Amino acid sequence: MSFLSNLLKGVKKPWEITGIASTADYLDYLPGADEFRKHAPGSQPIKAVIPHDVPQLVFNTRYYGRDYRRHNKYAARKVDRSPLDFSQLMSSMPLKPEDVTYAPRTSLVNDRGV
């Protein structure tokens, strides 16, 4: 079959030689069925080499991991409404301005984000 197809490649049909069909617009552009795919995908002669690596080192290209509209993990801020004991807070404060060399922070005043 391949010998016959190779022999017929050199022989042209009469309407392909001259006339309007001889321009490049009217020539066949699709390859034949035996030229299109030499081997089927399931019967490739060479095995494909698939690189493997540790999953932590592979770059993640999945869309869901980058879709910030759908996996919103931000929590709303909560207002601290616990009552403050001013007597205990003021007992640790210095009495005179000269005593303000070092004023330690008490545990009652919580540092939010500092």
C-alpha cells in the first residue's frame, strides 16, 4: 500500500495541472490518513519519560489554590467587651512624673497586633 501511494504521489490528476484549480487556494491541504498519524496513541514505539519529584517541590498550577473569592479564610475581628478593672490598672501606674523612667505594661492592657 505504501509503495503504491508513493508511486501515485508523482502522478497528478489532469484537473490539478492547469486552470483555476491549480492555484494554491484550491490545492488539498489535509494529509492522507496514513500520513496524518503514524502510530496510535496507545501503541507508541517509545515510552514517554514522565518526571517525578517530591510533591512539595512541584509548583502548584491549580486554579482553586489561587482563587481567593472562593476560599475566604479571613475571620472578622471580634470586639473585646470584657470589663476592665481600673483599680488594678491604676495601682501599677507611677504616682509622680519623676517615677516614669520605666513603666511596665500590665497584663490587663492587651497588645492587639503590636
